[in-house]
Amino acid sequence: MSELIRAKEPFRFCTRLHLSELTGLRATTLVQLASLIKEVSGSCIYHHTHRFLQQHQYLSPEPPNDFAYWVTDILGEDELGEKLASIDTVQYSTIRKLRDKIASTIEDYLNNNPLAKVKFARSDEEFYFIKSISFILPTGYIAYDLKEFSEILKKVTIDSIYFHIFEARLRLEKPTNDFALWIERSLGDKGLADELCCFDPYTRTLEDLRNTIIQVVERRISV
Amino acid sequence: MAKVEDYIPIVGQSCIDDLRLLGERLKGKVIQHINSTPVGGGVAEILNRMVPMLRELGVDTKWDVIKGGEQFFEVTKKFHNALHGRAEEITKRDFEIFTETSQQNIENVNTYGDIVFIHDPQPIALIKKKAANKWLWRCHVDVSNPNDRVWGFLMDFIVQYDAAVFSAPAFSRKLPIGQFLIPPSIDPLSDKNKELPQQTIDAVLRKYDIKKDKPIVTQISRFDRLKDPLGVIEAFLQVRKYINCQLILAGGTAEDDPEGVKVFEDVQEKAKANKDIHIILLPHNDIEVNALQWASDVIIQKSIKEGFGLTVAEALWKARPVVASNVGGIPLQIKHKYSGLLCHSIEGASFAIKQLLGSPGYAKRLGENGREHIKNNFLITRHLRDYMLLFLSLYYPEDVIYLC
């Protein structure tokens, strides 16, 4: 085992807690859905593309996307649901780009399938737009090297993992996730950083994600 | 009463650490809850647990109750039914009674909190006392299809609040104030939800002369028309044609629900000829409710309207298979065919009960999934966290808030 590099700048673990704000906006048809997707705040798009990750941990890996779920289960448009579910969220660096992709996917589908425009959800099954308010707090956990880093990863909440992997990258528009950024910039370990940013976090449960990161880091420590 | 740290084995140390971090951020603020009854019904039940736990987390929390009287609570019960969309004859005099009692409360209740947190419509008019402090209105009622006249009357008050809180997305509507989604919760360590020794469960069954010789289907609910106890009996009778089982209808009445006694009598009348139907009045006996839920093979919640349906969360927490109406907050708790079965009618309820009684393996799987979902989303620790975030949000207008 080689000697661990000590970072000048430690990794400070934060956690992200969220509150759901109701907008009063609702869609009954695909046309309304597409129109509102283009109109609502980015915090709404973020909520509906990430809520599943934290709320249905036992169901994941599932499409982390409320739009896909509604289109499939309520409107019965399976093909469009599949297209929305398979949007590769990792490829989008901003909410705006992700929003454009979702809206254009629905609009393209409507152009090719005009009958889908006349499908209506029942009154208690409409799509309700909700927005996510994020609260970011320091947890007090600080890591100076990979050993401390992996030990803390075992203790923090999945909300903390969630924040550093998902929210930092997409909502705060960082080039990659926080873990990879710190490992590259503060420890100078580009190989490990690359390994931590090359997988698709959207296809795992949060606990699986935690375990995968710990395994990768511990393997590195033991080399 | 359980301490905050007693929840660590259930939700984990880090979850409790997060609550403490939030509690520190609220130091110096006084949170004042106000509702209409200290006992009975879901609101009082939640506050009885929530208030001491918030205090333990360092949040200075108070709880005050308005005064009402029979006439006032008859009117607010009518309001409650009307907000649920039921046809109610509401007279000019009813609005006058509401206004007169509200005025007395405005004169007598001291609204000293930095954040005044009003629960449900009964104390809503206290907003007239709003000063520089923050005011929240917590709606526990299903207002997806309210009577326009009552909703319009209440809207004059609602718009004066800083924010409103609803239990399900379907209850939201366009409002000129902020509105938040906070479903209620259950307390896994309360007498109603903690694990019970088998002898306690057996003793409760013996007390009510219920033999465990055939499957038990149970609805635990206040005797209230919106819980459709007569519909439950109808559904049971349809099941009973094919499966030898028994039904328990158990619950109490709340102090602010004068209609409850009449409903209880109607239920007794409908059930009196059938020895397989057990009607049990259980005023505030949480251990017995708990025991009956654990003893049940299927739990039903056939509400016509439902603010949230805490009894569903209670049953799922005990990994019971549940059949429940697709109304109010129930679909937030049950994903159809994954963590329970949703229904829309008496016939649908009957069919679902038959499915569960006929396929115990399937029923067991639904119950286990349900318990996991409740653990992740509907325990009191999540509720405490949401309330503390809500209080903090009143002081920050942004969508991403750094509490560093």
C-alpha cells in the first residue's frame, strides 16, 4: 500500500435537504405538459427529474423522471414514456438543456402521433408541477486523505452522497461531481477522478452508489 | 415518551444529526402551533409527538388551542364536509357563528410566536392578528374539489398568510402566497405503531371476543361518513359470500365531530345481524388500535375523501397488506400493486380483499414493500425535517439556500 497523499484543501461534506413547493400548475394532456415544461422554473424540472432518486430508494433503479412515469402509467403512451425515461441525464450539463430535450421529445412525438393529443388524464390523476427548494448544510465531516474520505462516506446520509453527485453537477453546474473534482484538484489523482465520473449514477440506487464509490476508493488505497 | 435518539436504530444516526443541524439554525425563534383540539384526530396526534421532539432539538415550540363550543364545532364540521366536496346546507347564520367565535378567540388567544402555525380552518381567522411575525396555514383537509362558497370564505383569510401547507399535490391550486407539500407522518415508537408482544395482541382480541380462527379484515377509522364505514360493510358482505372471514370496524370520535355518534349508531344497526362483524368504539386507546392492526390479515381504508389517511401509513408500517381508496394522500402511500391495492368502489374494494386473502404470498410482498416506503418517506423524523425546513424557508426567498 503506497503512502496516502494529504490534501491541502480538505473535502468538506455537505448535505442537501429539500422542501417541495407546490405551484398550483397542472397538466391534463401532453400538449399542456409540453407547454408547462417550457414555462416552469428550472427548480421544477429539477424536482421532476430527480425526485424518484430520493423518494423511491427501494424502487430504483427506475427512470428518475416523473414525466416518463405519468406519460406511461396515466396516459398509456408507453413509447413516449420509454423515450423520456431513457433521456441520458448525465449528458446534460444544465437544467436548461435537459428541459429543452424533454420538451422537444414530447413535441416530436406529438407531431408523429397526433392522436396522442386527445388523451386526457382523469381529474385526480393530472400532472402536478412541484418545485424543489434545496437547503445545503455542512455536516461537519472533513476528509484530508482517501482513507478519511472512504470512512466518512460510510457514515454520511444518502442525502449527502446525493448532493455531491447529482445536485452539484447539474443544478450548481459544476463540470463533474464534487468527489471527482476534489480527488483531481486536491489529491492530483486524475485516474481515480476519471473512474468516479465515468459511471451513470442515474441507474443505481443511492445505497448502491455509495457502495460503488467506497469500493473504488478502497481499491485505490490498497494499491 | 421516546427521545429523538431512540429513532437512531430505525432511521440512522446521520438522519438524526441532520435534524440537530436544522434545530441549531432555528435557535432564538419561537414556533407557536394553534389548533382546535388537544386530543382526537390526526392533527392533535401529530402535535402531541411533534412538539416535544422539536423542543428536544432545541426549537422553542409552543402549542395553544382555541376555544369553540358545540355550535362552532357543528359549523366547522359542516365546513370540513363542504371542503371535501360534500353537499352541505350552510346558512348565513353558520358563517355568523364562525365569525363570532373567531372574534372571541382573536380577543383571547395570544399570538406571540415568531412563526405562528395555524392548523386547519377552525382557527384560520386568527390571521387578523398578524403583526411583523410569520404566519403559516396548515391545511390537513382534502381540498381537491371544495365547495366554492366555503373555500371562497376561507380564501379571504388564506391570502393573508405568508405560506400554506398541503398534504398532497392534488390539493394545491393557484394562490398568491407560497404553498408547500408536506405529507403528515406516523411515529414508529408511539403506542399506536411500536411492535407489540403476541400476548398483548391476543389479550386485546380476547377482550373484544374476536377469535383468530378465520382471517381478519379491519378498518380503523373515526366513525365518520367520509370514511364510508357502511361501504366497508357492503364490501365485506360481498367477500364473505366466498371467503369465511370476519370484519373489524374500530375507531373513536373526535371532540370536534358532533356527527360521529349518529354514524356509529347507523353502523351498529347495519351490522347487528352478522356475528362476523365486530364494531368497536375505541376512544384514544392506541395500544388496542395497534394490536388490532397487527392481528389483521388485510387492512382496508375505504374513505370517500381523505386528507392524508394516516391509518394507511400505520398499517403499511406494520407490513400489513392494504386495500384503500385512491383519494387524497393515499396514492402517495400506495403504489398500486406494488405496496398495496387501490380501489374506486365497493365492488373494487371487495375484489381486492378477495385477491389478498386468496394469495397470502402476494399480500405479504405488498406489505413488505409498503413498510419500506413508509420508512423512507412517512415517519415523524422526515416530518420534523420538513417542518424545520419550512420555518427556515420563510427567511430565505431563494430556491437554493446555503445554511453555511
